[in-house]
Amino acid sequence: MTNKYIYRPATWDDFDQAYELYGMEHIESYGNFGVSTDEFRAEWEFPNFDLSQHSLYAFTKDGENVAFAELRYWREIPIRPFLFGYVHPDYREQGIGTNLLEWGLKQAEIFFPLVPDDARVVLGGFTNLETGKQLFEDNEFTCARQSHLMAIELDVNMPEPLLS
């Protein structure tokens, strides 16, 4: 990993910066951000999620959080861990995303002892950003499914609901 940035697991001292970067990721990816600090805290407190093992964050030498990667799984047997990550737009094309992805690929091996010997473990990832898609493709990921979001911008307030 490049020496220009400091890579380490997140700690609770990083919470405010992590929340801000998470908000930036949501605004860029979805066009809005509606996650409260309590909801974000709950993500870090989610059962079986350990910041020291399941996160890697990138910081500048001045301590600014510029990128993150987190490994998550939701099923009791983690046959489908998921890698979430984001690099601040001002810090892209510098190898940070590649470093985080390489960490995620290697770190996902911690789940192997938790699954049956004959189980197939699939590491998933998500991005709707072109640079992220290219990074996944460059590292032999294949697109297995897609989600589409639809939204409508309202130019007038919604009428009050009529409750009966």
C-alpha cells in the first residue's frame, strides 16, 4: 500500500468523519442522504461486525478520512460476505480503491472457517459509480445483478392525507 495515506481499521474516534464520508457517498450514489447518526451507529454495532476486523479506512497524513471499506454479512453462515467501499472524489485514481479492494479480498478469508467445507463463498460488492465498476471489472468481478432506483422530484407539497 502506498505510504501517502494511512490505512487502518476504523475506531469510534473516527465516527463523525466516517458519518460525513458515508453521507457524501450516499449523495453521490443516490442523490440524497437520510441516515441519522443513530442509524449509522447501529451499523457499526450490528451483530458480528467488528470494526477491528471488518473495516479499513484511509486517512491523509493530516487525519482526514478520505475512503473506507467494510466487510459485512447478514446470514449466520457467512457464505456471501459483502464489501462496501467508497473513495472521496478528490482522492480517486491514486490507488486507494485498489488497496481497499485488495484488503477486502484478503480479509474476506476470515469467514472461511465459519462455513462448511463444501460451501461456496461469494464476495459481493456494490457500486453505481463508473470508477467503481471499472475497478471491479479490472479485478475479475462479474456483474451478477443490478438494482434500479426510481424517484420523482415534487415541485409542490403533497396534500395532507385524509384519514378516516
